[in-house]
Amino acid sequence: MLDIFIQNITSAVVLFFLLGIIASIVKSDLTIPKPISEGLSIYLLIAIGLKGGVELAKYPLSTIIVPTIATILLGASLPIIAMIFLKMLKIDLYNSIGLAATYGSVSIVTYGATISFFDKQGISYEGYMHAMVVIMESPAIITSILLMKMLEKSSVAPSGMSYQTLGITPTASLLDKHIWKETFFGKSVLLLLGSLLIGYVIQDEGFTMVKPLFSDLYGSVLALFLLYMGLVAGERLTELKNYGAKLIVFALMAPVVFGTIGVLVGNAIGLSVGGATIFGVLAGSASYIAAPAALKTSVPKANPSIYIGLALGITFPFNLAIGIPLIYKIAQLIQ
């Protein structure tokens, strides 16, 4: 696991993120124009959605219908649970939304590390779990944006974060058609879901035509995007002082709590120990690709140095070193 950790923490995308932070700290004149940063986030959302749709089309509906429903429900529930914890920690609304989307979504790299761990240990798992990885990226983002829209339209001041039980008045908010329109037809969610559907329709054959752009260049564009996010995060690093150790506590607590929930769900739908472990790892991971790409345009008031910093700096290494084997042990005990 140490090799995986070193390999991933020294990858190009992580190092470009750190370069952006350093450039911002030393007051470099390095900048990325807003139209370019918008283009990078649009590209990533389309690429992620397309690849997810193509992967999903490889399996018969009868095989994946129950895991898919469970994945969607789990992905949609985690941001709500996260918001409850974050309210207790007195984190402001927009940073809570940023963290809820980030920790409700998944880390593809952490999933890859789990598969590597399984290969070394000879642990089997369901082959369609790769499709579940991509499916779980969207529900948390959608739920988080929906929560933000409802809370913004409630009578509670967003900056106060004192939104009653969770700040939601269902009869007044959930029936507001403008909230649903802003959530599902905002460009982030629209691009993710629309691209997922397109990928499902075109499948492998159709994807071949756009593969050079949306697959072969994906890593390079991601590196540029994280360079930009590093620049933005570096400008707002001082805001971390307002929250202190409680954010670190959340970043260490979330993988274990959410991971256990994921294992319980996986076990309930009849997955093997390996499959339930992957479900738990996905639930306990945090996205630093899909979620930041969506948050950049949908929740610009959220501080990327918080949601990317915690996901990359604390939760990611914790999962690689401790989280994956811990969740596997939990899956064994539960089953």
C-alpha cells in the first residue's frame, strides 16, 4: 500500500495542484483565464459522463438494476448525512455543500488502489463494480446542489448555517419547481447526466470516434484543471484557520463512518465480501476530480482549499494506508 500511496501522491495531477498552491503563496503572476478554466471543467464533466455511460452499457439491466439503485440511493444519502455532521461542526453553508458533494462522490484513484489490494490478496468481487464507481459520482453532486438551492431559498440566512433541523422545509422547498430546474438544468449536472446518457447510447463503438479527445487527453486536461484549482485554493488558504482541527476530524471520521454505511448497504443487496468492501471504499472516499469540476461552476463560494485540501491531503492518504484494509475487515465482520 505504501507503493500505491507514493505513486499516487507523486502523480502529475497531484503535483500540478501543489504547484498551483505554491504559485499562489509566492504571489506569482501565473494565472489561468476564466474562459479556459470554464472549458477545462466542462471537458472533465463530459469525459466522466461519457466513460460512465459506455461502461454501464456493457452489462445487462437485470444484472445491475439492484446495485445501480442502491448506488444512487447511497450516493444521494451521503451528502445529507455529511451536512448533519458539518452543521454540528458549525461549518458555513457553502463550504458544507462543497464538502458534502466531495465526500458523497468518489475517488477513482482510491478505487484503483482497492483493486490493486484485492489482486495482491486474491480477493474476488463483482465485475460490474467499475460501472458503480462512475454512477456514484453524480448523485452526491446533484443532492448537494439541490440542498444548496433549497437552503438559499429558505428563510434562514445561509452564512449563519442555522437552518432549523437541517434548514429544509419540504412542503415549501421540495415543491418549488425553480429549485429542481436550477439543479437538474444547471450546466454541471446537465453535462454529467447528459454525457452519461450519450455514453450509454453510443457504447464502445460510438465512443471510438471521440476517444482521442475525451479519453487519451483526459490526464493532461485534468492536470491543467488541478493547476487552476491549486491557484484558487492557494488564494484562500487563510480561511482554513477559521475552522481549525474540526475539519481534520471530519476528514478522518468520514471514511470510517461512510465506509461502514457503504458496507452495510453492499451486504444488504447481497454483494460478496469483496463487493461490499468496494461499496464501502467508494462511500468512504472523497472526489477531487468530478466534484471540484462541478463545484467550480455551481458553488463558486465554496473554498477549494477546504474540499480539495481535505480530500487530497487527509482522506486520500488515510484510505490508502488504513481505510481500505479497515473497511475490508469491517465487511468480513458484518458478513
